[in-house]
Amino acid sequence: MEKEKLLAWLLEEENPSVRAFTLQNILDVAEDDAQLEEARSRIMMQEPVTTILGLQTPQGWWGNGNSMIMPMYTSTAWQVMLLAELGARLNEQIERAVDLVFAQVQVQDGSFPRLEGRFVKRKPMDLFCNDVLIAFGLLGVGVDPSDKRMGQTLDFIARTLLSGEYGCRFNDGGTPCAWGVVKGLRVLALVKEEDRNERMHEAIKTGAEYLLEHDLKDMDFSPVDEQRFSEHWFRLGFPRSYQADVLQTAFVLAKLGYAQDQRLEKLVDFLARKELPAGGWALDESWNRMIVPFTKPSKRKANKWITWQVYTVLAKNGRI
């Protein structure tokens, strides 16, 4: 598909989420751009956002009023994450959910730990992926970084990334978790550069360098030479759960200013080669279950949720 046709396809009004992300990330329109404001308004008035909000209780939670994070995919924190992935923005309903997540899950250091069972956090990087998934949802729906609660979480993420201690006890006996690093950087990428403090800037450098010092195309993070890294890494997914993949990693690093770093080239090559013959990129996998399914994998059909992200990476890399 030619560049102009591909861009026109992404800007079609039938998917206001992709339209908004394309306007914002590829065309770099201003935040007060009329087209962007219209697309964001339509996100809130169309499925799947209207259906998701319709399933919310008057008290502000989904699925389980006793836990904001369990069960996976259908509880309140997961719906906030999903709404953020869709480009939804704070309204009265979402604010109720946000307040519940902060009140019931966040602890003093800014993290969002599991406090029961075998998944208890013993050090910052333990299940860091869970912390940053929740943080992405909260920041993504529009919680201001200056909000004291959000600030505590951003500081926790920055301190954890800056430490360089990425071992998680739930990851192959405590080995470093590259997925968590990618997702932590993804949260900091949501903070405007002018709003990042010095700790955030240094954390971004530390986390990005950790990723880039490895061969991202082949993901040589495995501690055992014969052990191949998870196949999730090589499949393009949306929305992503705890796993990261080549696209999410390249997208985050590109957003943080590393799009033309030579160490990213093999990863960009890999993404470019995955373009379908007719143009666009396919969705390889999605969450196991969503409260409102809205997309499904197909190896032969171009997917807008994947394509706008790959397009962003290639554009920032100078290939489009």
C-alpha cells in the first residue's frame, strides 16, 4: 500500500482511536487541533468505549468490587488500561475508577503490589510489569503527572529503572526482566519531555541503554544460551498484557528519541519486512480475553491498531 493510501486508511473516521493516534503521533498535530479534538470526542461516544463504560457499576468498579486488579483482564485496573489503549480520556465515570485504583491498590512508595498469595512484592522489580501496566492506564486516560498520587508512581518507576537492578523473582529465578523495562519506559514516554524531572530523564537513559546494549532483533536476554526467548517477542500484539514484543519496544524507543540509533536498525528491518504484500501490518495476537472484544488476530489482513504503530516507527526512523 502506498504511503498516501496507508495514511488515508489510518485516518478513516470509522476508528476514531487510530485516527487520533495517527494525527498525534505521525502527523504531530497540536493538542488543540480541531481534528484531534473531534476524534477524541468520538472515541468516547462509540464502541467499544461506550460498551465498556456501560458495564461499570455506579460505584466505579468492574467485575469485582473487592479487588481492583483481579481477575486479570476483567477487573477495574484492567479496564482503565484498556480505556487508555483506546485513547479514552477522563470523564466522571473514569475518574471514579481511577480513584478506586489509587485508593485500594497504591502503596506508599507509589507501586501497585499484589498484597496476598505468592505474588507478594519483595523488591521493586518484582512484578514491575504489573505496576507499570496500571500506571500506563492511569496516565494514559489523562491523570496529570502533577497529581500527587501519579507523581509518587512516576517517581517509583523512575527510581526502579535508574537502579539498573532489573531482576524479578518471578522471572526464571530472578533474572532481569526486559519486558518490565520496556513497559516502564512506555509509561515515562507518556510524560511530556518538558514535564520530566531529572530523575525521569536519567531513568530513560538507563533503561534505554540496557535494552539497546542487547541484540533486540534476536532478544539475547536469555541467561541460558540454548534457551530461546519467549515467542511472544516476535509476534506483534495489541493490546499487550505483561509481555512486550518487537513492535512495542521499537515504538517506545522511537518515542523517546532513539528511532535513528544504529542499534535499533535490525529491529526496524524486522518490522519493515513484516509488511503484508497488499500493505499494512497484521495483528498476531491479543489479550486472552477482554471484557469487550474489539479486534482479533489475522495473519493475512492488515490491522489498523498494529499498522499505525509500525508506521510511526518507520516514519521516525526515516523510512517513510
